[in-house]
Amino acid sequence: MPVHKWAARRRRWLVALAVLAALLFLYAGRRQQQPQQQQQQQRPALAPDKEQPAAVRRRFRTLEQDPALSQWPADLSVDWQASSAQLAELDTIIQAARCGPRCQPASSADWRHRQQQVVRATQLAWAAYARDALGCDEYMPLSHRGRNFTHLGIGYLAADALDTLWLMGLRAEYAQARGFLAHQVTFDQRGAVSLFETTIRVLGGLLSAYHWSGESDTRLLVLADQLGTRLARSFNTSTGIPPETAILRSDGIPFAGDCSTSESATLQLEFRYLAKLTGNLEYRRQADRVIDVMLAAPKFAGLVPTRISATTGLFTGRDISLGSRGDSYYEYMLKQWLQTRRSEPDLRSEYDAAMAGVKKYLVATSPRQNLTYIGELLRVAGEYVQFSAKMDHLVCFLAGNLALGATNGSALADAPPLARRDLDDLALARELGETCAHMYFDTPSGLAPEIAYFRQDARESSDNQLLPDGDIMVPPADRHYLLRPETVESFYLLWKITGEPKWREYGWRVFEAIDKWARVDSSGYASLDDVTQLPPPHRDSVEGFFVAETLKYLYLLFSDHDPVSLSDYVFNTEAHPLPVFSW
């Protein structure tokens, strides 16, 4: 074929392809709109009235159950309630709290000294990071280097550590982190980031640090607003359910299929507070719309699967778990209600319904050690739904969350008489706190595995059990420890609410084990590969939540004058304390 004819034919093909691409783009735009139109036909309009954005919103909350719930076998229900012995023990604790210090057992511990040991650990961790990888999003302590999640990085670790450094009085380290963020970070860059992680860590960290500066460091608020503007584009889907990934430099319509339930429901504390500070109530509208869709979706006795469709707004996952992809959905239902001074009752109702579902279907007790734990439900949409005696370390957040919900953050010494539901929740919180302590103290290293399984039958035997006659079993693949915060978070909340000294002692034992086994000479701290080995092998990684959460909660646990009042603050899921407010 002559060259000029081939060139002419090639041009015709390119024109045809361009026309086809344009048609496909228009068709995709119409497809993006159709699910939203169908959604509006199926249920009432969920967006708040833009003309009155500051008013307390009325939400559409369905009591509809998922049809599959009717197929669940009757013996799946346990209907957990506190025993008479547990209630009697709790009553003794309540009376001691109301009696005051003279009724509490004396402690010879020097908590000020222990608190300073946590400060020392924080200084060690920060110094290694600042020396080897200042500004990087991730730190590898064994190879002494850092790594970014985007080409330029967005200051994950620095933003995450800010309020910890401030609360501990580490002003030089704070200035170093703040200086990097203020002068070297830009969010106007190519790349994709986790919407959930970036919101809770970077946006939450900036907002908290701005508050603790006395709301005077406006550069931090400007950064938070710049980041929030870019992240908020992810909410522009047909239902408002965002994809799990945010594109930093994009104005297009994001695509989202099935998304993580917890990640979609764990953005609201941050965006609502950003709306309050900036006056841009579009942040609030977008974050609230996600919760509106979830409140309107059928559930399983208040419990939700771990996936949700961004197309239909309905839960789609096969399993129910309070661990990965489920945990902070329940956490933020309660904390959103607390954040706006308990002005949105549907959020509290949804939380209470979920906790009733937990007590009905997920609580179990092991046969030998009598450990109360939270299991999972598998294949919930089918007729072969099954209980699994698996409990992630992540689930240990629930002990503290239950205590927080039982008293709304008040210490027992100041709380009004508790209703039976709240007594049950507080009793369950204490039982779960003990179980999470066993997940640490039953291992040779004194540190907890990522996942534990519990014996369901006293006759059952396993090569993976931690103690010869114990009930906790850990397969080799689940024996790593990432310096997670959930257990010490619950120790802190249980101490603040009940006043029982044992929670502080448990926290000290955990810190001693961390300092003994996870510390790396000249490199701060590192995650561990196997908590059942001595010494546990190190991994070349340390998560940002070690400084942001684990060390912060330990510091506050050992404080005799805690600056964070549970009546005035809510911790986001990355332990950034944000103040409560009214619209």
C-alpha cells in the first residue's frame, strides 16, 4: 500500500477512535447519574437543606432488617448480659469511685517517672526518624531510610506526630515537624493516596495541632483546608460513598465500586470539625451524606457487613467483623454524637442498636480461661452463616468505646446512675479489657499478636495455643506485632472512667515489653515478626500510629493531670483529640 494512502487511512482511524471515545465519555456520565436517580426513587432525599446548614439535622434512619437475617439459625443468638457476679463487682467499683481516693488501694508506683519513660521513648523514636527520613511518609528503622506514598510525599509521619509532641511538651521536636509541614509540604501534586489514612492521620493531625496551638497557628489550618478541598472531591459519587483512594490533582468524577465500610464511615469527625473551623459547610454536607446513606441501608440487627456499594448505597460484604474494615464504623457512630454535644440522636440510636447486635450475636466466652471475646459472622447473606472465634487486635478498641458510651465520657465518680443497658456495656468493656490484656501477657514476649483465635470446646487441642491450658491460639501467620494502640487506648479510657488502678498497671507492663523487645539501638523502635519467639525478630518498619497513638495513650494513662477531658474532646481513630462543639 502506498505510504500516502496508509497515512490517510490512519488519520481516519484516529478520527473514528476520537469520536468513539467522546461517545463513551458521554455514556459514562449518564451512567454515573442513573444510580443516583434510582437511589432517590428508592428512599427519601438524604442531603441536608443547604439554606439551613447549621440546624440540627433530621435523618432518615431505617429500622429495616436485611432479609437474610430471618434465615439465621436460632442457636446463633447468645443475648449476652452481665451476670449477677459481674454486676456486683461493677457496683463495688462504682461505690469506690464515688467514695473518692480514700477508698482506692494505695499505689507505690511513681507515675510521673513512668510517664517520663514514655516521653523518652517518644524522643528516641522521633530522633531516629528526623535523622534518617525527616518528612518522609514512612520510616524503615533497620535500613535507616524513608519512603513516600507519592512522588513528593505529604508529611504523613510529621502530621501524625504533631499533637503527641505538643502534649508531651517536646517543643523542639514539635517545631521541627511543624516547620517541615509549613514550608515544604504541598498537596498540589500528582498521585493517589488512601482517603481514610490521609484523613485520619494528616487532616486529623493538622486540625488537632491547630486547636492545641490555641487556634493561633493559621498556617496549619490553611494546610488542613487545602488538603480537605482535594480529599473532598472523592465524595462526588452517585451516592456520596467515596472510593478508598483519593486523587490529589483531579477534578473528575471519582469511580467507586464496593468500598470498605469502616473507611467510608471514618471521615466524619475530621471533615465536620474542618467545616466548623473554616465555615465551609460543604465539608459537613459531604461527610454527613455518607452516614445518611448508611443509616438508610438495611442491617443485620444493627450490625453491618465490611463492604458497602458506592453505586447502590447498600451493604454488600459477606462478613460482619469489628476488626479490619468494620471497627471504626461503630466507633464513629458514637463519637459523632459526642462531637456535636449529643445533638444528633439518630447517631446514638444507631450505635445502641449496633451494640445490642454485638451482645446478641458476637460475644462469646472461652471454656478454660473464661475469657470474653468478640467473634465474627461469616457468610451473613446466605443460609450457612457461621460464627468464627477470631478476634483481631483491632477489636480491642471496643473495650474503651463501650466504657465511653456507657457514661458519655464522665468518670463514674461524677456520672448519674447508669441504666441497665449501660451497666451491661460497662461490664462487657471490663471483660474485654481483661481479654485484651491476656492477649499480651499470655505470650512469651508480653506483646500481643495481630490476630487471635479462641478455643470454643474445652476438649479442643492445638499446637498454636499460647499457654498449655490456655484458650488463645495464634497461627504462625498472625504472630506479628505492629506496635498497635487499641489495647492501651482501652486501658486509658477504662482508667479514666472507672478509676481502677489495674488498667494503669497493665499499661505499664505493655510499655515495658515494648521498650524491651521493640527498641532498636540508634533507630528508635520497630515492629516485630513473632511475639512467641524470644527475642522477637524485628521488621524493617514502624507505623506512624506508634507515636501518634500508642505512646500518646500511654503518656495520658500515666498522667495525674490529663489535659484531655473526655467531656470536652473526642479522639479520632488516630488518637488526635478534637474539641466538641455546637453548630
